[in-house]
Amino acid sequence: MKARRRASAAELQTLQRETFDYFLNEVNPANGLILDKTAANWPASIAATGLALACYPVAVERGFMTREAAAARTLATLRFFWTSPQGAEPDATGYRGFYYHFLDMQTGRRAWQCELSTVDSAFLLAGALAAAAYFDADVADEREIRTLADALYRRADWQWAQNQGAAVTHGWKPESGFLEYRWRGYDEALLLYILGLGSPTHPLPESSYAAWTSSYRWESCYGYEYLYAGPLFTHQLSHVWIDFRGIQDAFMREKGIDYFENSRRATFVQQRYAIENPCKFVDYDEYCWGITASEGPGPATLKLNGTQRKFDDYVGRGVPYGPDDGTLAPWAVVASLPFAPEIVLQAIDFCIHQAKLTAFNRYGFKAAFNPTHPGEPGNPYGWWVSPWHFGLNQGPIVLMIENHHSGLLWRLMRGCPYVVAGLRRAGFSGGWLT
């Protein structure tokens, strides 16, 4: 019997604190780099590092860190990125003001021959701008934080990242040049385009944003009309930073809603899909949902209760069209808290008390679970649960709980002139922009 109570304010605070501990512990204090995943010999993630920069102000306000300690950690991070090697060499840290997706935790050099990532660089730069907005005291360390964050943002060459096309490319590799794909179709690149448009040095042209929105898909699912994107995270990550309540671009003005309301509808579509449960996965219902890009128990095929089930590893799961193998991500539920607290708080309560996903864990929720998959014999849950934590999952939990409670990060970014300029150049108006 699943509870119908809501997670309490005390439970949210505990979850926020336990989740933030990831950034306290899974770090190289010398350079501020944050571990991507709690597995052996794993590299840092620049997106996780950007989320950490945004989380440190929350930690100060919540009493998880002193302001002095948070400023010192922030300054170490920004100094590293400003002084790290920028160039076309295959073992650099970045190029043209952008950074490689994964970096060696110790050296800070490119790991795994990965791509120079435009969207992950956007998360890193957004974190730097959030830090600059928060650390506003007239003392040496905080002045340097503001100076370095501004310099890092100004160095990014967004026009180069277009590679002479309309939309921004996904990235670049020194061995082969620009990646084939560009940011088209509604997704987490909303933040990327706003930061690119707001640049005072190498700005994207307004036509790039029009090229992006021209590829949108407006759909009707389970009675909700909304701007479609399958995985839940695509409706959340840009909203971690920017308050889209009451502001509209041309596309949303035509539809009569804003991006915040769109994410609210996407959250309800997730719940409705779980209630309908077309693939008949175990435990899907109004309290048990959260389908997004996540790790899974596969690749494997198992026959369970007479049904052949195929399970994936890491894949961009989504609704209503899939892929879906019964894997759910509790962090993605929490990241929808500001949009639909009336259903999210109940789902968080399920994750804590019925699924017991904070038990046996060091940093709040594990990354994903699958009640349909039995997991390893003798596991304490009775179903598959990811053995790992990911920095990219931890940050949105800390930040969206805080945005729901106080709107701290939204307020900080509303005061950033580059974000405001980017929103206006993208055609946003109304609400707090007025």
C-alpha cells in the first residue's frame, strides 16, 4: 500500500543536505573539479562542476558551508578554468573558451578523448555567473570571483561554435573537427542559446535562436498540449538557472503559455503515462514515475513472469514514445518540484518511504532504480538500484529544492545582465523582465 502523504519540509531539507555532501566530498579541492560518477578511476564533469558552483551559495544560506569556505572553493575552481590550457592540442582543457566534457580529476586535462561540449560548457559558465552574482562583497576573494567569472564568460566564442551554420553545434574534437549534430528541437539547450545571445564579445545572432525554435514539436499527450521533449530532464535543466515564470518568447506568446507552464504540463504527462503504464512495468502509478536519460540495469534481456523484457544501460528514456524499460530516476522527480509540488511531493515520499531510496546511500537518492528488474541476488532493495551517484543528478536536487523554497538561484540569475540581455535578444518579454 503506497502512502498518499507528501514529503515534509524537514525531509526535503535532509535530502538537500545529504545530496549536497556529494559536492563537499567528490571534489579535488586544489582545482574544484567535481567527479562525474562515483566509480573507480572516473573523471570530472564540467557540467557537475558548474552545478557545484551554483550550489555553494545555497550551502551558505542553508548553513552547510561557511561563506569563506564556499568562496575559497569557488575561487579555486574559477582560477583553474581561467589558467588551464586553452588550445587545439588534444590534451588541453579547453578551446575557444569552451571546455571538454570530461576532465582528469588531478591534471584537469581532457579525458577519454571526449568532445569539447557546448552545452556542458554552458552549465559551467552559468555556474560561474551564479557565483559572481552571489559573492558580491567588497573583499579581495569575492572581487576576484566576479572578475574571473566575467572573464570566463566573455572568452567563449559562440560564433565559432556555430561552424558557419544557423544552429549551434554539439561540440568539437581536435582529431576530427566539429561534431555532426547541432542543437535543434526543444531540449536543455535553451540555456545555451540564452547565454550565447547575451555574450558581449562573441554573441550568437538572433537568427540562431529562430533556427532553434523553428524545429520545435508542439504535441497533445494525455489531454495536455505542450512543447514536446521526451526525457524529463530536458524540461528541467535550463529552469534550474532561469525563472521562466511569466516571460515569453515569440513561440510561447503564440501558444499562450510560458516555458514554466510547459514544464508543469510535461511533469503531469509523466504522471499520466505512469498511471496508464502501457508497457505494464512493476509499480508504475501516480506516485511512482520519473522517466529521463539515466543509467539502467542493461544491456540484458530477461524473461520475467512470462514476459520477455529488454533492459538498457544508459539511454535517453522518455514519454510517451519511449524508450522505456521500467527504469526511473528519483532525481528527475525532485527537479520538477517547483513546477508541480502537489504531485512531486507525493512521489518524493514514495521514493523515501516505500522504495527506501535514501537507505543504504551516502548522498541522498541513488541515480536510478527499476522495480521490474530483480537486480543482483540478495540486494537490499529486492529490485535493481544503481550503485552509483552522478554529479549531474545531484545538482538539480539541491537547486530545485531551493528554488521551490526561496527562489535563490532564480533571483541571482535575474540580476545577471548577460542573462537578461540574452533573454531579450531571444525575444522574451513580460513578467520580471518588464
